[in-house]
Amino acid sequence: MERSRGASLKTKKVVSRVDAMTLMIAAAVAAIATTALTVTGIIETFTGPATLTLPVASTQQQPAGLQLGAEGRFTAVEVTLPAVPSGEAALLAWAGVLSQVGILAVLVLLFLLAFRLRGENLFTPGSVWIVGACGAVLAIAGTAGQVIDSVARNRLAELVGANQRTPDESIIFMADFNIGPVMAGIVLVLVAGVFQFGLRLQKDAEGLV
């Protein structure tokens, strides 16, 4: 009776081999698809025409005809450029590459963890390194990509005259920053610490057997 119960507990798995393989295939397909979209976007930026959303920082551009005494101002404008200047196009390309690196870090993490679950060797020093490295890459690449993208779009907004500042108006830098990549990267680094703790517990348990 004890032997059969032990056997049933041993064969029970949280993630089956089929589930793990499905996750691996999905991660690989997503990596290929997102990379292809990023490359296509970069090519369109260099070859033109390119449609971009640029920040509007000027307080002089305000919508008219608002009801109920409301006041507002424009914060962005969508423009189509026949050709993006080479300097700004290079910045947008780097921003796209770095953003894609952050996405690939998550997909690589998903692929490798699914692979290790498939082999039933999740709590290993390699897993700790994988989770921590992917978290750091996601946080750094995601943040740098957003900063470079904001710089490029502000420069383009100045070049096309979208801001239309008056002579006595100070220069305003507009940035649309998403803290999601930073927070996700920090969480993954903390998860790496949890994996390291789990590895220590696993070694202690093996030493007691």
C-alpha cells in the first residue's frame, strides 16, 4: 500500500512534457514573430514613409470648443514623414532593438524554464543565473529603449515644428515612460533569489535522505 502511494506521488507532475513542449514552441514562435515585426519597423523607419506619434509640449496648442467649461491641451500628434532624418532614424532603430531585447529576455526565460521543467531539474544553479540575468536584461534594455525613443521623438517634434513654442516659452521635454519593464525585471531578480533559496532547501533535503 505504501509502495503504490509512493509511486503515484512520484509520477504526479505539475507540468507534463507535452505542456512544457507547448510552452517552448509558443515562446520560440513569439520570439520569431516579434523580431520580424521589429526588423520590419526599423526598415520602414529608414526607408520611409513612416507614421509616428510625436509629443506636443507647447502650451500654445490647445483644443477649442470644449463643453462644460473644460480646458485641455494637446500632448501628442500623429505625423507621416516621407523620410525620417538619419540621426533620429538611428535612435528609433536602437530604441526598437533594445525593446525587442527586453521582450526576447522574457521569451528566453519562458523557453528555458519550460525546458528545465520538462527535464525535472528546475532548482539548479543554472536556473538561478537564467532568471536573474533575464530580469536584469529586461530592466536595463526596457528602460534604455524608452529613454532613447523619447529623445528621438522629441527631436523629431522639434524638427517638424509640432511644438510651436513662443520665444518666451521654456524648452519642455516630453517622455512617455512605462515602469512595467523595470518592475518586471526587479521581480525576476527577486524570483532568482527565491530559486536560490529553493536550491538550498533541495540540497538540505537530499542530505537528509
